[in-house]
Amino acid sequence: MRRALQTQPRAPWPAPQPWRCSSAAAVRTFISRPPPPPRPLSAPNGPASTCSRRTFSSSAPRAWQQQPRSTSIANEDSSTTQPDTTVFSLAPGHPRTHKCGELRDTDVGSSVVLNGWSLAPRKIGASIAFLPVRDHSGTAQLVHELDPESSSSVQLREALLSLTPESIVCARGTVRSRPADAINPSQATGTVEVVLDSLEILNPAAQLPFSTAPLAPLPTEENRLKYRYVDLRRPALQRNIRLRALAATTIREFLNSRDFIEVETPLLFKSTPEGAREFLVPTRSKGQFYALPQSPQQYKQVLMSAGVDRYYQIAKCFRDESLGADRQPEFTQVDMEMSFAGMEDVMEVMEALVKKTWTTALGTQFDGAFPRITYDEAMRRFGSDKPDTRFGMEICDLTAELPDASGAGIAIEAFRIPRGSDMLTTKEMAKILDTVTQEAFPLLGGSVAPGDLVFVRVPTSESDKPWLAKAKFIGTDPAHVRTVLTATKALPGDIIVINRRVAGILGPHTPLGRARLLVSKTLAAANKLDLPPSRLDFLWVHSFPLFSPTRHPCPAGETPTYESTHHPFTAPTRETLTHLPHSPQHVLGQHYDLVLNGQEIGGGSVRIHDPRLQRTVFSHILQMSEDKVERDFGHLLAALGAGCPPHAGMALGFDRLVALLCGAASIRDVIAFPKLSGGDLFVESPAGVAREKLEEYHLVILQ
């Protein structure tokens, strides 16, 4: 086919981003070396060429080169304009000698090359201009002092002042000390600056959706996640991501030193309906699905049977559940398992691992072992299985002292808020009550009736009105008043929070435990309760109930049914094993959680390694059919029966652990590309697929 090559004017596609400058000459490409022969220029106000890479120097000899014109290839049937390749940037800049945040007084007099993102330029008078340049290590200040007799110096100033924020630049210059009145003590590089010799624009930035400047207001979280590549440039998030990487490296090095080996387990697992909602993965085999794992639990137990002895991995896990500040559909956990080990062995390894991580990342030093309490003690004292022990307000049980007010199957509990009358307003108390009464406590009576949770103020002076009258279930009997004051150790000006509920220590928290936590958050938000971020209250909670009733109390005439409190692979304690056949509710599990400042950061257990005991739990306690046991767990039972050693393990929630390390309010701030309830806003997923793809996987969308 005959083709004709003909010269055309510059093609408008693809349109480069506008790079504006007051001087037409300033936007021409400056080639500092080697310079081509000079050639005449068009009129000063003539058309200017455009290029993504521009170098401006205040000292190099001037040499200009106009851009070659684009060409097009045409044949007898059509004419196609080819893109002008001269507008594309492939410039790597120059190898940097320093990172932007590394410059110090010891570098004064050195010639340096810096690469990074330009921030907003500024000028002082007609001769001095500044340009901060940032990379992940920090910010360096570039300074240019105008030589009005040098056209290249004028050009360099114009180029610097016309830069859009976040443009990618390569700067050459000489480090010098800042004047005494220009030192910035809050910046690591605040005692020096770089006198600019040349500036190369590697990629000018378009208008950004929001500013990354430290003092700029944050946009909505939706915008932050949609433009995550901009959001991640902020120093706070850069620190979080790098601290996360350091934590992961520290964990791997520590576990390797303890003879653990890292083993990857499959991400395509099988559906296990007993747990949380799963993500199903369709296959091209009709009616056949994989499921993404909620944890590597069964695989790691099988590895113990396989003789791996000590396993770990930093594993991706998946749960299709409602999102929150500490929940994501895909999350990361530090997973480990040990053969010939019990609870004490796992606690020792994981406690040492956590201490090593905090020491390496933040320099924290620890004195002594983490405290330990049982689940029963945690629930009675704090009303939570993951108690925050940084503050008091411990719960006391008034049931025995107030037998007339409690009655059969009823418990009465209370805690005091020291000087609460001066610290909590009526509106704040009403908000706490409203929050608690809207929550569900399925094993403790369902929901809280409005009159069963009350805040009462202890008067500071005598009053004709009985101050305990709001707690109608207690009454105003002077003996009852004395009992409440004595048990809670309340003083005039305190507030006492009292709750009447279904008796029993069940579930993750009690209504009073939730109220206690909400009171602490309210006071801390108003700076009335000191909870310094540097305070680390680690706590082991152990000896949980192995099984929980599905209904409590069980209706008369019905047979109680049970579910696993954590998962069905946890071993019972030796002391309570005899309760298994006739009263499973009294069996304790060898389960343990690690709690930090009221947040669970990890949990584990000693596993059942006897296939007969495991089958009994499935069939007799959880009442699974034999078909279901074989279908869902036959592979595990076979592995246990093939000579599996006693073993125990644990998993740390890595996202939550890093969030606590960083002092982040949400785990989304320590994950590079997190999701909101709408999914991944950056890539706009989940998304629909073509009908042909649905048919390939035998799927139909129901209307």
C-alpha cells in the first residue's frame, strides 16, 4: 500500500497539561548539555513550544531548540494523524545525592541533587523566591536569588514561580546555612537551604482535587479514598505506611529467630457457613464455589499434623460484614501455630513479639509481664471481655446486698463516676443512655428497658427529695441508700450508674460495661479524663466459656442449644472436661485474648488434637449431622487421626495493631487502599460484569 509522508502542523492529541508562564521564551526547552548550534528564534510573542521536560539554569550558556514538527501517515483510503511523541516525558532526572529530608548542617557547602514533589512557591520582593520540595523523608527549601542582568536567571525565577503544586522536579544546587531569623526549629532541615543552580521539570502536575499541605483542611474521606494517590503523599500517612512495613519486617525477623517458618496457605478455600458471612468465588463448574478464607485456621492445624512444628504467615483474610473504623472486608493477621505447646508457650512467644515490635518501632520499654485475668473477672469488674484498664470506674455487684430489689434471675450492678456531677452534663448522660438502650444484649435480656439503666447524682447537701428515687427498682429505703453508697464508695458530687439486668456472665459485654466505656470516651473528648496515647495497658484475658447458649434463659420445656464461643476447634480445660456430656455451659475453653487499651489485638487457643473429642464437639454439642461433619470437616478429622501432636496458636490483628502503633483513629489510615461501605472508591469496585461472563460462570442476576 502506497503511503505518503507529509508535514503537518503540531497535532493537538494528546493534549498536554497547560504549563503557564508570563514569558513565551521561558517555556521553550533549555538544553544545557550538549548545546546544539544556536538558531534564530521567532518573534518574542510568537507561538511557544511545549514539552513535559524543561530544564532551567541560571548559569549555563543559552541554547535553544525548537520542537520537531509532528508527521502523519496517509494512504489512499484514510488519513491518520500520529501523536507527537515530543510531548511525552521519559526524563528520569538525575540520580539524587540526598533525600529531601536528609540535609543537615554537616552538608553546608555541598553540591546536591534533589528529586521530589514541589510545593507552593513563594517570593520575597522582586529578587528572592523559595520552592519547598518534598519526598517521603521530609522537605527541603530551595532558594533562588535573581540576577536581573542574566536572562537565564530571570527565566529560572519565572519557571519556579509558575510551577503548580505537586509537580515532579529535579533540582541542583549548593547547601548553605539559613539566616538566624529564617531557621525553622520544627523542621529537621530547618537550619539549611539549597541555593538553586538549575531546575528540571520532570512532570508538571495538573490541578489536584485537594491540597496535601500539612495545615490544609482534610477533604471528606470519600474524596481521600477516591484520590488515594494524592492522599498517601501526606506525611502522616507516609509515616503510617512505613511504620507498618517496619512492624511486618520486625515480626518476620523475630519469628524466624524462634524457629518458625513462613508457609503460605491457599486463598481459595471452601464454604464454612458456621462462621461470619463469606465471599464466594464462582467457578466454571456449574454449582461449584470456592470461598475466601476467614482465617487459615484449618490449614495451619493440618500443618502441625504434617510435622511443620512452628508455622507463621502474615495472612490475608476475608469477611463479608459491615464495615467500621476497625473493620474491613479484607484484613491482615499475623497467624502462628506451635506443636507440642500450650497456652503458656504461646503467651510467652506472642508477648515477646509484641514487645519487640513496639520497641523497634517506637522505642518503648516494658517492665515485667503483661497482667492476666480470667473472662469471669473481666466481665464482673469491667463489664467487657476486652476491658480498658487505663481508668477506674470498676463495676460492683449489688445483687446480694439488695435481695428485695433483685429477685430471682435478676442482677443489679453499679459503678461510680468520681466528681461526675461537675464533669457530665444532663445532655451527655441522656446521649449515653440512648446509645446503650438501642444496643442488643441477646444473652442478657435482649435490650435494656429505659428504667433499668439510670444515672443518679449524689447530692452535695441535704435534700428533701430522695436522690435514689430515679432507680425505682431499688427504691428510697434508707437501708438501700446506705448499701449503694457503701458498695460503690460514692461521695457527694459523684454520679452512680446503676443497671438491672438478666443475671449471668455471658457475651462480650454487659449494659453497664458499655455505659462505662461511653462515659470514658465522653470525658476524654472533653479533656476531663486523661488517657495519654503513650500509655499502653496490655492485658491477657483467658478461660472463656467454651460454649454459649443460643438463647438465655432457655424457655421452659425446651432443650438448650449451644454454639462455640469462639470456634469449634478450641480445647476444653482439663478441669472442666467432665461437664461436657451433661452441662456444656460450665465447660471452660483454653482460649486467650490479648487486649490493649480496651481493644482486642489478638486471640488464640489450645486446639483439639484428638479426633474423637473433635467429633464429639461437632456431633453432640453443636448437633451437626454426620453428613455435615464429614462434608465440612472430614479432611481435618482425618489429619488429626493420622498422628497430630498437641498444638496451640494465635493470630494478631495486624491492621489494628499498626493503628495502635501509629495512634490512628481508624485502620483505614494504616492501609494503603482501604474500602468504605461503597467499596474501593479508587478503582470503583465492586463493579458489574458482562452478561457473557455471568453465563460462563452459570450465574443469573435476580431482579
